[in-house]
Amino acid sequence: MIVRLQRYFYILATMKPRHFLFLIFLAIIATACVDNPYDSESSATVEPISNIGFTYLQHDSAIFIAADLRTSYSGSGFTEAYMVWYAKSGFSLATPDSVLLYDTGVQGDILSDDGRYSREIALSSLNNSLVYGDTGTVYLKLMATYDTKIVTEIDSFSLGNIMPKIDSLIVPDTLTLPLSDFAFDTLRVMVSDPDGLDDIKWVAYKSLKPDGTYANNGNYIYLYDDGGEVILYESDLITLTSGDEVKDDGTYAYVIFYDSTTPTGNYTWTFQAQDWGGNFSPIVSRTVVVE
């Protein structure tokens, strides 16, 4: 290496001045012709709109949209970004919704000034909405203005797995304790899922007792859609099954039994279902008075 450097400096020292200046000129020209990979303005692979994300927030009846946007494009500074929403109608829809996106940490945007513009939008605020059970594909455009320039990216997303839903309950309002022995009653929960009843993984409830503690150590108490095959309690006097009448019909049942020692007061029962996609139904609550 030392020998090479000595030779290089020897060549420079022995060159005529005009040759030396010509060499410097060639070096400048060569440098100017090389693209700088760190210069985002000169890189054709970097788009002004990228990493578009969409989430259907089923529990909140809302959608969430986000995208990364550059602060400048083709020599123009960023002005604003907005989503054009076509829902399930496709890009031929004549009257889509138009919603501004933010990078200010408000209206669903998580971090301000991070270059990711986003927004959580209530479906009730959109003319083109979604309803429970909708499946298939939704369509949208991300549009950004850079001074007088408008940049557009189109995208579509699958709604994917839809959460289950508790349609109705058959639950007693009041339980009267027996003077002796025990009594029982049957809880029934009717559940549906747009992806089919086979997609329902479980249906269960939790029981908050009058003293503020939970029955079953706070764990779920599972209901059954088994046609009464499961035996919950068995003795010489009685056999209690799950209480379900028809197997795999979307009605889940559970037989509760209680006696004179059961604490009286107000109980809060919270019911929920989960499907095999990991989605939970909204919680449905009931107050039951034990007297």
C-alpha cells in the first residue's frame, strides 16, 4: 500500500499542470454522474406514498387507514393527504367518501410528525359503509398533494375473518334460593358467525358475585352446543347435562344449579364468544338478582 501511494504521488508530482487540472476535472464529472443512494429525491424506487395499511375495527364499527408520505416530491413540498373510500363498490363508484389523514397524533394517528399519516374513521360517518357480516374486498385510494401536483396510489384489502356475534340470550332475571336441597336453571346463548357456525371456537361467560369476586376464580365458564352429551353433575339422585337440545345449531347452553347457601345479591354475568380466527364478539352483560 505504501509503495502504491508513493507511486501515485510521484505521478502527480511529475505531471504537467494542465494534465493535473484535466485529471481533477474528470474526477468531478465522474462523481456528478454517480447517483447517491441516500438521496431520496434522485432515487426512482422511492415513491411519495408507501406502506399503505388498512384495518377493519369490527368492535368499534370503524376502519383505520395509514400510509407513509414523503415531505417532498419532484421539488415540491407536501401539502396534505387524504383517503378516497369506495367500500365494496369498486373504483367505478361515482360518489366515494373523501377523508383527510393526519400526522398530528389525533383522530387515530399514533405518533405525531413521524411521516406516517393515518386516521380512525367511524363507519357511521361514511356514506359508503360496511355492515356486520360483510366479507370480500374493499377499495380505496391514497392521494397526496405536493403544491400543485397530485399523487395517487390505489389499493384493495380483504375484510378477512369476521367476528362472531351474540344474537340473543335466555337468562333469568331473578333466581330464588330453595329452602332445602338445590335448584337449577338453564342459560341459553344464540350465536352467529358470517364465516359459518364451524368457525365458532367457544362461547362462555363470567360471573361477578355480589362481594366483588368472580366465580370459578375469574375463569370462563363454557357453554355447550353438544346436544346434551356433556354431563356437568352426576349423583345418585340426579344427572345434569349441559342442557343443550340440538347439537351444532348455534345455540349454546349451560345448566346452573344453586342451593340455600348461595350468596344473595346482584350478580353480573358477561357473555362472549371467540372464533377460530381469534376474533372476539362484543361482550353482552346481564344482571341477575339472587334472593
